[in-house]
Amino acid sequence: MVQQTSIPVTEQHEVDENETVNEKLRLVPHDDEDQGCWGTRHTLVLLGFLGFANVYAMRVNLSVTIVAMVNQSAIPHINQTAVDICPETPGESQSGIVKDGEFAWDEYKQGIILGSFFWGYVLTQIPGGRLAELFGGRKLLGYGILSTSLFTLLTPFAARASDTLLIFCRVLMGLGEGVTFPAMYAMLAEWAPPWERSKMAAFVFTGAQFGTVITLPLSGILCEHGFDGGWPTVFYVFGTLGIVWFAVWMPLTADSPSRHLKISKEEKDYICSSLKDSIKRKSAPVPWRCMFRSKACWAVGAANVGHAWGFYTLLTELPSYMDNILHFNMKQNSFVSALPYLAMWLFSLLCSTVADILISKQIFRVITVRKIFNSIGQYGPALALIGAGFIGCDTVAAVILLTLAVGLSGASYSAFQVNFVEIAPPYAGTLFGVTNAVANLCGFMAPYAVGVLVKGNVIGLITLAVFLFVWRRGRVSRRGICLVGLCESGKTLIFSQLIDKKAVESFTSMKENVGVLQIENKGALKLIDVPGHERVRQRFFDTYKTTARGIVFVLDSFSLNKDIRDVAEYLYTVLSDPVVLSNRPQMLILCNKQDHALAKGPQVIQSVLEKEMNVLRNTQTNQLEAISEGGNRKSCYLGQEGKNFEFADLYPQRVEFAASSAQTEDLEKLKKWLQSVA
């Protein structure tokens, strides 16, 4: 990677195969670029930190106050037997707030109320990201938090009016807050130099954990000592703080350094020069098609969903677990519930510092750093939560494991959470909005699932079993082997020798041949001889490609010089097919007709094909860029950006080369490959 260019999502297929935007330059800050201790970007980051602290305060305060709002003695409790609930010890008196609140909400209703916020939250993720890219994130973020603050102030009135009105109010809060994270991602794409990206992003977004740390204990205190019944004070305080934050945010920030009126020229030049090739024109259309084909997008989306499920389950249910199961009183509950988020906040700041050091000193590649911290942030919490299920009523062990579960997830802020800005800087807000919309379905699915499971319902297990059955069935159904190639390459002769064990006279066909090939100790494979005629081959390939476990591309080694252009074009079409990119069937390029004296060997053919594919790739890329204003990019970029095409760079798509001679029945290498694929 030689030069830093704005890489759209269309040209970054996989987190595994392609290096991130930063790695194109191996950007490292220079000493002469030192901007002093404090700059305008630091003010932006600080205000962003405080903004997200308040955002999460308004989001999670109901998780604590609901303990004080609910009349526990007025609702039936399912499964609360001596087996399920830890016994109270004589010293564990429920001192503090009286447990009988104003509302008779059972666990199911509580799950609906807690989750209703996310019904609105997911709806504004995608439009929020795109609006921020087109018009700037400053106003969108500001007004999003302002609207959330106003509905937070109205929450006590809505709750006392009706359950429906409370749910509606929470949905509206979610609509306003849904634009905040995508808007900030769009702003960071304009403000964060690459070597400061981990620290800036982590500091801004860990404001959420800081807000949680402050909110949980403060809410417990306000519930006990506040006015108007105690719990409404929580909503009045945090709603007012949100309005104050808005009044400070608007005059001190701007959408980008070039639009800020008070930024120093040195700092503006410093930021803009480091990002000059990363930001495209804001009017550039979003390449939706290739975004959904990109494995990089699916990777960060999957990481986001996994992180969100565990995070929101604990965020919404931890106070209730501490209260009803471990029997902490309200003061103890709120302070102990805050411990995991304090650990997460501190650990995320530590990880972001270490990540930036590893990147700036070029100890590891950016992609390696992201993978390391993503593994810590995903697998660490999972193991801790599994352990928490086996410790029974050991209060100390429960608190330690839950603190580890939440704390270790802080590593994610130096992993997939910052990946959006690196994978596609011009579309960072939109990309985050798409993946976060899916991830935040967990926001209402998690508390709903808890409510269902607490009632003793096994519907979750049944749903999981059905999903695994369908997934497994889809995997098993991919037992096809497609023989593809140009006419006269020898495909049909190979097919007949494998299926009928004999050579038959073949001719150019307009129809496929299908047969069943038994593989010893591996079961049966469905062999499909796809016609090579250019008028029909794509139609038949489209029919069978979804069930393909492997693809054998047969070429004529003797006449390759004459047909090299046609062979390369067809091979490029097969490799760049969206289904092939998604399913990643194993591929064998079979160099047939090796019995001819002038036939080229597999290594020579591989070298010739790579050169021709490189020329073809450059030609197609230039043609696609010429029409990219309309967003009509038809294929994704094959290979690694910044270097000549090589089949090895298609990893994890495996492409192998082998020799054969169907005329002399020399198919041993093909048979060994089929044995390994089956």
C-alpha cells in the first residue's frame, strides 16, 4: 500500500484480506506536527464525551429507577423459589428505599417498557448516519440529545398517566438518541488524525460508560432522597443536564475543521492534511450494493451484534438481578451495578492508548491490532458470563465475574468500534447506522428474552434449535461441484469419465449435464457440467452456484495463448460473483489437455493468468469509476489494493491449480481435490 486514497466500501471486501485505510501510508505523526497540549479537536472530544455520558444517563436511568417504581408485593413472581433465589442473610436488611412503588408491572411488562426505547432507536440509525454525512453531525447530534432530554423530563408525567404513554415517550426518546452515534462517527471521520483515532474514538464513546458509572449510584441516591416520590427526580436532573449540554455544544463545535471559526491555522492544516485523501465529496452516493457484499461490513456488523447482546442484557437487567436475586438494597445495588461500567471505562482507555502505541510505532499492522482487541472484547466477557452461571449465591464471585464480563468488553472500543472510520471514511456514519440498527435490536430483544425465560418459557431454546437446524441444513445442502470453462476445454469429457467411468464423444451443448459422484467415506457430490457457450453459461451458473461446494474452472492448456483474454474475463466474472464471494466455495483451476507437447504447465498458466487478470482488473476498475457518480458499480475489487493481482490475495477464497489430461484419463489430481472438498 503506497498511497493513501479514499477507499469506498466497494473496494474493501474483507477485514481479513485487506488492510485498513490507515495502512496505506503507515501514517506516523512527525515531531514538527506537535500541536500543543490542547486544541479545538480536544474540546470537541471532551464535549462529545460529556454528551454521550448524558446520553447513556438518560438511557439507563430507568433500569435503576424501575426497581423503586415497581410495587414488588403487588405482582406475581414466577420461579422465585428457594432454588432460584438466594436466601437473605440476617445482616442483609433491605435498608433504604421502600420496595413498594407505584406501579404493578410484572417482569414481562418491565421488559417491554425497558426495551421500548430501542424501537425508536433503531429507526433513526441509518438516516442519522447519512444525514450527518451530507449535512454535518454537529446539529444532528445536538438536537438529538436535546429532544432526548425533553422527553426524559416528561417521563414521570407519562408514567403516571398510562403505561402506553410511557412506552410512547420512551420510543420518542429512542428516535432522538438514535442519530447521536452515527453523527459522531461522521464527525470523527472529519476530525480524527489516523494516529489519534483510537484514543479520540475511545474517549468520546466511553463517555457512555462514564455516564453509566455516574448514573447508577446517583440514581439510587436520588430515588431515596429526591422529591416528588424520589424516582422522578432522576429524570428531572438528567433531562436538565442534557439541555445545559446542548447550550454549550452548539457554539463551541463545528462539523469539520474547515468550518470551525476559532480553530488555529496550524491545527486545521494538521488535521486536514492527514485526512485529505480519506474524505470524499459528501454528495457521493452510498454504494449500498457493494456495502452489503463486503465481508468487512459483515464482520463489524457481527461483532457489533455480539457485543450489543451481552451489553444490553446486563445494562437493562443487572440492577434487577442485584436487587431480586443477590438482595442488595437500593444504595448497594446502584453502587455495585456501577462497578462493571467503571471497569469498562478504565479498561477501554487503557486499551485505546496501547492500541495507538502499537499502530504509531508500527509494532503491529492496524488490522492485527483491531483483531487482538476485538478478541479480548468478545471472548473475555463470554467466558466470564458462562462462569457467572455456575457460582450460585456467592455474592463476591458474582460481582467479580460480572465486573470482568462488562469490563473486558471495553477492548471493543479499540476494535470494531473504530473500524467504521477505517473501512469507509466517507460512509462511516451510514455504515455504523446500518450495523448498529441491527445490533440494537438486541436492546429490546434482550430484556424481552429475559422476561420470557424468567416465566419458564422455553421458546428461546426452541427458536435457537430451529435456527441451528435450518443453518445446518443449508450447509449440508451445498454438495454441488460446478465444472465451468469455455467451449472445447474438455469439461464434458472430464464429466463423463468421473460419472460414467468412460470417455464419450462430446460436442458443444446448450444444456447442462448433471450426475452424482460418490466419494469414498465422504458421501455423494452433485457434479454439474455447466455449458461453456457464452450465451447460456451465466444463466446455468446462476442456477447452480448457490449449492456449489466447489468450482472447477477447466481451461485448455494447449490453446491458452489464443483464448487468454476470454478465459481471464470468464474467470474474473466467476470470482467476483456475489454468491461466490459470500459462500467462498473452494476453487480449482484445472489445466487440461496436458498430453499435448506444447501445453503450458500449471505454474506458467498461473503466472500468465495473473498478469492478464491484473490488466483486466485495472480496466474494469477505471470503467466503474467513470460511472461511479451514479453509484452503479457492478462488481467488487478482486485482490489486494496497491499491488499486482495474485490469486493468493483472494484469501480466504482458496484457488488451487492442477494439471489433467482427460483424453488420456489422467485425472488423479482432480480426484484428490474432490476427495478433500467432499
